Amino acid sequence: MSATDLANFLTANPDVIACELTFVRGSSPREQGTFMLVGQEAIFGTIGGGALEYMVIEHARRLIAEGRAEAVMDVPLGPEIGQCCGGRVKVGLRFADQALRRELAERMAAEEAKACHVYIFGAGHVGRVLAQILALLPVRVEVIDTRQDELDLLAPFIPFRRVAMPEALVRSAPSGSAFVIVTHDHALDFLIANEALARKDASYVGMVGSRTKRGKFARWFVEQGGDPALLERLVLPIGAQGLGDKRPSVIAALAAAEIMVHIGEREASVEHVPTPRNMGVASGH
């Protein structure tokens, strides 16, 4: 969900309780700092689902009905609530006044700003499905193609660019970007991959194709002066996972999982991971 989705939710729901995990010990469905918003009829986000979430939603709506501003819930995630995580959480509940709404919008915008960019080169069958899947995930996806007629087939919520030289965009991509190469032209695939492999900060470089295509690209890459060691970073074929299923939708689904694993591994290697801020609700510990 995006900052735009948040803004739309807050506009449509004048009375909202913000519910945040302010303390987590042991196993929990979500990490400390995760929040959800509860309105009288609608919900935005999730703190993990299950019995915990149902309890929090019920309590939040009780606060709305009673006109109360805030509360803290201390919940053991064990048999007593029908949940088997085994940990313990504290949930801060606070009425979303204008100040808090601004803070939540800033938090969502900050999360979006630091999300990994995923560039899909090619708006064909695999590219279109892959873009729709990735649009549901916490990344910033964009489809690049030279063909307007293919770009016109994208779902309306998918960002795209039509450019004459897609490979040139690789050079200006943000650090940590992921590059997925699924164009209609093998020569263009090779040019894009050549640029992407030169970006040693890329979180993922993948190309659709076969093992034969990988061999041809490897020979071409070395002939162009490329470092053979860089070929180890190239995922080709993408989304294989040992299944051998060539249906575009299956390739796209498996590739999406593959891309997220690579992004997660890179993020885990970053030396500093910011600690989520709470929303000023007392945690009680």
C-alpha cells in the first residue's frame, strides 16, 4: 500500500484509531513499529492478522464508539487467545488527529522513498504479469520498452517509460536497483545486461531465456571486454527454480519471489538498519 492509498483512506474515514506494535518479545506475526489503521467500517494495513488483529480491531472500534483518545494493550500470543506464536506484544492505540495523520503520511512517504527500484525491461507477456505482481510488493516498479503498443497493454496503475535506448537508463538508476530483462530482442537484452552487470551495486540482474542463451551471452560479454567473474551475478534463466515451466505467468511469479530474495539479502547486508519510530504511544516497559 502506498502513501496515496493512505491519503485516500484517511480522507474517507474521519474517525480512525492508529494501532502500532510498540513492544515485541519473542515470536510475533509482525515486527515492532508495524501499524494499522482502524476506522468504523474499514481497515488500512495489518499487524499480522489472526486473533491478535481481531482483538485490536474490536478494541479500536470500542475507543471510537466511546470517544476515547488512546489505550495500550498487552497481549500474550499464546493459547489464551488461540494464537500459537508464543511471544508477547504491546499495542499502542491512539486517535489519529491531524498531527498523527501528517506523521503517518511522512512515514509512508519515507518508506516508499527507500524502497528498492525494480526496472522491468520489456512489456511483453512475462513483463506485464511480473509488473502486476511486483506492484503488490514493497518495491518501486517501472516498465521500460521501446514499443508503445505493448506499454498500452499494461495495467493502468503500472508506471512505465517508452525510450529509444533502454540500456542507457541503467546507468542513472539508484544504487541497489534490480534489473529484469525480458525484452523481445536478444541483442537489446545483451546491451541492457552488459550495463546492468557493470553496476556492482545492483541487487539483482536477471534475464529471461535458456541455458543456451546464457552461453551465447557469456561469449558475447567476454568478447566485449566484460569481466567473466561478473557473469556469476547474472540470473539466467529467471524464475527457473527447477520447475521448467515456461508459462509466462509461472515464470513471472517465480521471478518475483527470486527478485525479492535478492533484494532482501542485499538489504540485510547493509550495515545500519533504521529502528522503526513509534507514534508517541506509551509502550509501558
